[in-house]
Amino acid sequence: NSHSFPFIFPFIFPIMGGGDDHHHHGINPEAFPKADQDIAAIKTAKIPLAFRDTCAHLLIDLNKCRRQTFWNPDSCGHERHTYEECGYNAWLQRVEAKKQEARIVKENKEE
């Protein structure tokens, strides 16, 4: 029934962390992007070039856990969440940098 979705959605949405009450779990200091990466450790861990970004230090531990658990999807939840949260934080930093850049360009045009 196509009419059941709107009635179910308000009950599911708060569980998913949305809605007006925003269920944030707090700031995870492990999940912050690092500009200064240990290149030797990344090379030793054989992290592909495409993944050598500001969160590569977290991918080392995640891949180690994945190998130890034979890529079990139910394992390594903390490591995976921390790595994904780092990626999100890196994206937020890029968005904020772009906003600041646009603000500076706008201020320079006004002068």
C-alpha cells in the first residue's frame, strides 16, 4: 500500500538519527582527517593510491581488521564507522574552505 509509507516514516526517522531532535553521538577525535600522513606505513599497508587521502591512516587499521576476519561484513564496525566519519569530516572541511573562498572573492569584488 503506497499510503503506509508516510505513517511508518515518522516512527523510523528518529531512530535513523534524523528529525528535529538530531541524535548525535558526539565528536569522535579519531575520525578527524590528518594532512600529515605516515607515507611509509601507508606504503607498507599497500593502500591503493586512490585511497591515500587525509583518512588513509584509518584505512590501515580497517583493512587489517578486514583481513583478520576474512572480510566478514559483521566485523570491524568501529573501524569502518571511524573511517567513514573521517571521510565525512574531510568533506565538511572542503565545503567550509569553498565557502570561505567564495566569501573572500565576494569581498574582493566589493572593494
